[in-house]
Amino acid sequence: MKKSSPRKPRPLPERAALILGRLRDLHGMDDGEKSLHALGLAASPDERWALWARQMRSNGYWKPSKPTVSGA
């Protein structure tokens, strides 16, 4: 019997589009909010962290720390 190889997960935009299709009938949110929620629901924890970090860097809130000089 042959072992099945693990399936490669679908790309994030494709997964988000599937979830957005499920959220279309949701009332109380506009389309922009629905797409943002779909992206968050479709992303894995690592992908959510990468999205958050990229947003923080682009807004200038998260910058590399200055190298510390040891006073020896």
C-alpha cells in the first residue's frame, strides 16, 4: 500500500476567497470588513503573525532596535 503524500495547502488568497464566499450573506459589515475577517480566519497562526508584523513595520511602529554597545 502506498503512503499518501501530504497535501500542499492552498495559497492564502484562495483560502480567504472561499471564506469570503461564506461571509457574503452576513449582515452588519461592509465588504471591506468581511474581506478583512475572511483573511484573518483563513490565515494560519504563522501567516497571521507575518501579516501583523508587516503592517506594523509599514506603519513605522516596529523598527529594528539599535545595537547596544557593551561598556567593557
